[in-house]
Amino acid sequence: MARVFNFGAGPAMLPEPVMRQAADELLDWHGTGMSVMEMSHRDKAYIAVYAGAEADLRELLAIPRNYKILFLQGGGAGQFSLVPMNLLRGKSGADYVETGYWSQKAIAEARRYCNVNVAASTKDTKFTRTPKRDGFHFDPGAAYVHITSNETIEGVEWHWVPDTGGVPLVTDASSHILSRPLDVSRFGLIYAGAQKNIGPSGLTVVIVRDDLMGHAMPTTPSVLDYKVQADADSMQNTPPTFSLYVSGLVFKWLKQLGGLKKMEEINIAKAKVIYDYLDQTEFYHAPIVKEDRSRMNVQFRLRNDKLDAEFLKQAENNGLSQLKGHRAIGGMRASIYNAMPIEGVQALVGFMREFERKHG
Ligand code: PMP
């Protein structure tokens, strides 16, 4: 079996031990004679899987008791609508921070529900940084402030949390959740599609403070109402059972590794391997300002973009897969989520060095 290093932005690599365990248990989960995939979500055995995943995630992120964890469907993009539907709480507007492609998508969707005040934007820098700390124009009457704490496409990561006064802060953490510890108490709501650092696609995790639930717009479908789902332990309808089970295995893998502090050390080391290389070459170029570079999505370009196709072809031949940047901005992107081993990043840099030697 030849597994490649998959640098795709998501669905992305999963830890190999997790997939081996899922494969071992696929036909017969713990002597039940059936797969988790085939189990009723009301079954005692499945409830144990669910409760274990919930408890492990709570422990990993040290989620305070006054926050609920919801396991939903609809992806990160689904939350672009669910957040305003649930959190406007009778107010007419919300603050959004524009830092790249995904925050722009969130803004466009929110505009269908409310007045959006763009409290800060980094568009004039071509989305190469987070906003200046004193550069926000918050609306004091806003229902919440929304940020995208890791812009997956541009490769910009907030390594800091803005102060929004008493206004609840919401973050789309889809592409860096669980990559490092997070002070959940600084946020009113955190959401993430699973398919990068959590598990297979199909599952969306929402961590929401209790007092923000229960005020959804009257037309909100019940299955999309945070309070209804919280009261039903995310089982108002059938949850994505298999994705949640695999995610539970990922949480156990993270705990065994030593938790998020340890994961962060590993991620810092991995990101350093590639950024250090990018910083000393003229052949490639990393456009994001140093202090805002993502540890998860490394954006880089070949100075001569005529070599892009050749670069991608040779990379693929070397077992380095999915390095092509998003169609919206081009260039290259190496997504190095939790499950990417440091050997993968070293192999990439080795290849880049060799490609530079041949074509530089
Ligand atoms: N937000 C961010 C930051 C993302 O990276 C993505 C997907 N790459 C989305 C939202 C959309 O997620 P989904 O496809 O799960 O709806």
C-alpha cells in the first residue's frame, strides 16, 4: 500500500491509526455484530460513542460548562446562515470582519438576514494579514461580531483574539480548530466543518454559550435551531453517525498524543520547516505577513508561474498530492493539518529544493 502525503485543504488527511481502527471495527463494532454505520442513533451502544466524543472534545478544548457542543450537518457554509438565524436575537445587524474568501462568503450569506457592518477589512492588503488591532469600527448595537480565525484559501491565521467588549464573538474555526489550545470563554460561538482537523465530512461542530440560544428567528427550521438541537443532544434528527464516530477516534488520538498543547508544538515545528525554507529562497514566495501566517494552510507561489503545471505534475509523481492553490487565487497551497506528519512537510521541502535546483 502506498499512501501519499495529501496536502488538500479538505476533506483532508486523517491520522492513520484512526483509519486503521475504523477499518478493524468496520463490520463488527465491539462485538455487536454490526457496523457503527448500521446502528440506530438511539441505540445504547451508539449513545456511548456519542457521549464519549462529546466528553473528549470538551476535555481537549477545556470547554466551560455553560457552553453546549452541537454535532450538526450542513458544513461550515451552513453556519453562514444558521449563525444569523439563531444569534440576531431581535437585533437588526451584525459586525463582520473581512479577511478573505471564506469571510466574504459568510458576509454575503448574512446579508440575506440582516444589516452587515464590515467592522474591519484587509482587502486593501490583498488579504495578506489580519486587521490592525486598533482598526475596528464596531457597531455597539451589533448582535455579534463574526471573524474567520483561519482563512483556508489565503493562509491567514489569527494568532490573537479581538476584544469586542460585551458583544459576543463568533468564529469560523473550520480550518484550525484543534490545532492548538483555544480560550473558549472569549467566544460566544465557535463553529467548524469537520473535514479538516476533526474527521470525515458530513459533521459540523458548533460550540455555543447557553445564553445565546433560544432566540432563533421564528421561521428557523427546528433542526437548524441551536436550542432545539441542544435540548435533543443533537438528535432532533439523525446525526451523521459514522462521521461522529470517526471524529471520536480522532479526539482519542489527540488525547493520547498529549492534547492540544502538544499538538500545537508539533504544528509549530511543521510550519517552521516550510516557512523557514520559503524565507530564504528567491524561487518561491510566501505572500502572508509573518505574524499572521497560517500553521495549517501554507500559501506560496513560484515566482515564475509558467512552471506551476510542471511543479504540480512532478510533485504528484513524488507522492505529494493536492498542492494546487484554490481556483480563486491560484498559486500553491500546502495544507498541513494535524494528521500531516512532519515527514510529509520535510518531503515537500526536499522536493521544492530539488525543483528549484533544476529550474532555478
Ligand atoms: N469556512 C472555512 C474557513 C472553510 O475553509 C470552508 C471550507 N473549506 C468552509 C467554511 C465551508 O465549509 P463546508 O464546505 O463544510 O460548508
